[in-house]
Amino acid sequence: MPAPNHLLASLRARVDAIEGVKPKERARFALGHPGLDARLDGGLPLGRLHEVFAAQPEDQAAAIAFALVLAMQGGTGPVVWVRQDDAVKISGRLHPPGLVDLGFDPARLVEVLAPDEKALLRAAGDAVRCPDVALLLVEPGRAARTIDLTATRRLSVAAEASGVTVLLLRGSGEPAPSAAHSRWRIRAVPAVPLEADAPGHGTIDLTLLRHRGGIAEFSLTLEWNRDQFAFREPALSGAVVPLPAHRPAVA
């Protein structure tokens, strides 16, 4: 049975005391929405491994876009995206105009393609140890049999040592045991149409499934304002408009 959240928070506080770290001193990055950041005690910790899951296969684009939003908030330096070939076949190649529409500068992105999981983990292990990297995204294929507790623990330890934040992009399915500091599930939901029934801002349901700092599970529905490059609450519902992050590999 999982430990109650107050016990987890107490244990975290004891570790902080042993390490001589005050709770507010842990470096964090805000996600840019006051309500969301308040629930996270100011944001997500830097130099940690975080997991992002797609609720269903059709939510993969929204999950990728959410990860890119985290990348935008997590620093201004290079973002290394290590992708397994199988993942590219599912998600499609990155589309620079879509990245710009989201607010992400494509010039920051270094894409690394890996033929299999072994090569993916090797490339991710090299990138996470480079302190000049602002953020590392790791996107395995759908099966991802070797991305287990041991593999994620290695990534987590390396992230804490280097200070590089790691986002592990998972496909849909039941979450497996991992050493991630936080775990998120993303689902695309209906968006609010703009004037003249124009396509609205991309909208997602995001759910915090787990947080090692003792924060309880919660869900929020947010839309991405592509004019202000910030999350906000949607007012109504309408047609589904996915957050733009990629396009299919085959048109």
C-alpha cells in the first residue's frame, strides 16, 4: 500500500534536513500557470527525472506538446531530444513551424535518432551527463521493455548529479515502476472555438499521477494560449484542437 502523502512529505523533509537543504531552496521551474504552480509548491524540481504519459494513442501529440512546454519553462539552453526510430514512426517527424506556433525555438533543439532501446539509453546517458544541456527529452518506442526501474534509476541519479532535467515521454498504457520524481498523464480534450468558429487554443486534461515530494494526485483542464505562450483555464468546450508539436510522417 502506498504511504500516505503526509508521511512522504515528512520523509522528504527529513532528507532535506540531513542534506542541509531548506525546502524552498530546491531549484524549481514554474509551469507558467498560477494554480498549477501553487499545487506544485512553486513548480517542478530541476535536475530530476519526470515522466509524461499519453492517456491514449491519439493523445500522443498533446503529450509531446506538454513536454515541450516544460522544456520551454525549464531553461534557455539546448534541448536534446533522443528519439527511438519506432517512436518517430508513431509520432511523426518534428515540424519546425508547429514548434514555433507552440512558442518553442527550433534552434534550441538537438534531435538524436536511435535505432533501438539500447542505443536510446546510451545516447540519453551521455546527454544527461552534459551540464550544458538545459533539458533532455527521451522518447522510446511503444514497447520500451528495457525502460524499467533500473534504467530510470540510472537516469534519475545522473540527472541529480549533473543538474540536467530529464523528461521521459511514454506512450499510452499502464505506467510501469520507475524512479521518476513526477508522473503525468495527458489527454487532449475539446477546445473553445474562437470568433467565426475558428479553431481554438489547444486544450488538455493533465493529471499528476505521482510526486515523490508527497503532493497528492490532482487533475486540471488547461488550454495553451498561443498568443501569450501560457496556460490558462478554458471557458467553454468545442471541437478538439490538439496542441501543435508535430505532423504525421506521411501526409
